[in-house]
Amino acid sequence: MNARRRVRLSSRVLAALQKENSPYQSGRAATTETLIASYNVHRCVGVDKRFDPERIATVIGEIDADVIALQEADQRFGERAGLIDLSRLERESGLLPVPVNGFSKAHGWHGNLLLYRNGRVRNVHQIRLPGVEPRGALVVDLEMNSGPLRIVATHLGLLRRSRARQAAAILNAVAARSESPTLLLGDLNEWRLGARSALLHLDPAFGPLDVALPSFPSWFPLFALDRILANPQDLISSVEVHDTPLARIASDHLPIKARVALEGAGSQGAVAEGILAA
């Protein structure tokens, strides 16, 4: 992994980091568990080839998660402008974007956008992942109402060799930080768990890796490309695919969601405030 360097925080990013949690309250029944989700939005292009960010926002509203990681949330080339209506999500779902540094018009980091509510951002670490394609990961320390939580949100590459290197880079970044309940989630682009699986690199920290739920392609799910992994593993009480008629058409991936019990999961060590880039 390249040496980390501290980057200057813009006033917009500082304001977002200091912003208290939204007054929005979920319509779900009161529970001690936190709902976490991951969704590859396919740049808001549905299986009908139609660009429709409003459908994606509606599916996000259906999921009703406390934290959701989106992949392919920005344009892939050019200015890499964000494609999601963040104002609508905050207004209707109480979700706020985790601030990142990068392209001025992008909402995420290499397309990875993390949204949260009823919590506070403690720290954001941006990782440039090795490989042929430009890929990245976000390591975000959140202080949720139910306790501290570290999220590693990523979208691994299409090539197995790249995915293996990317998984190793993520583990190095997490190992260098203070202990905290941690979730690794996103489109890992790997459905195999055999000897040639790039996910084997994640097993020491996030294993044993179980067979996951198929989420791709959305209209007839066969492959478990999307995952939510935990350290400690018993942090997750359940995982399911969010399979609705709209979700089947809004993107070529179905969202996945997990219920997480943070209370009693362990305390978070001190972390430096700020955003780091590697």
C-alpha cells in the first residue's frame, strides 16, 4: 500500500464531519439492531437500459437502512459527477453522505458512496486500490446511536489477480488502525469460495466465509457478487437480499442488507479526526 498522506480538509468537508445526526427517525419498529446495506446502482441505469436516478432513490427508500454503501454512484469518466440526488435522500430518508476528497463533482470515491443517518462521522480513510482498473475503498469510522462501527466500503475489480491484491491492501489498511467492530461490504465481484477465490485473502479477518446470497443479475439472481462481512463475525445476526419488483429493474444488482448488533460489540479506540488518502 502506498504511504498515507494527510490532505487538507475543505470547509465543506469539515462542516459535514461536524454535523450532528439528522432528526429523521426510521419508520421501522424500535430495535437494538442497526440495518446495514450495500447496493451497486449501476450508474443508475436499469436493466431496461434507462437512466433513472429516481428509481434508485426509491429502492434506497424501500431498504430503509441506517447505513448503506453504494457502488457506481458517479459517472465513470470525465468529471465523474455524482448521479444520486443527495438532497432528496436526506429529505426523504434522513441519509447523509460521508464526505470525501477527490473529484469536485463526484459524490463518492471511485464510485463508492457511503450514506448514514442517526450517527456521526469520526474518521474517513480513502484507499486507492492496486489493479488494472481504477478502484478504491472507503474506511469510515462512525459513531452510531447504538455504538461505534467501522465500515469498509469497496468495489473490487473484474480481474481475479487484481481482486487478490485489492483484498490484501484493504486488510493492511484495516490492520493499521485501532480495533473496532468492522464491516466489509460492497460488490466484491467474486462468487467462488474455492482455492482460486480472491476472497480467501479476507478469511483471516472476516472468515470463515459462508456461501452468500445470489444478487446478480437482478432479474434472475445466480451469483453472489455482493457481500457484507464482519469482524467479529457474530456482529451480523442476519443477511438477506432486498428483492422487490422495482429493485429487479432499477439496477443489474439487487441490494443486500444485514442486521447488526452493535451493543456489547466492543469499544472503539481513539482515532485521529480527518480524512486520509493513501
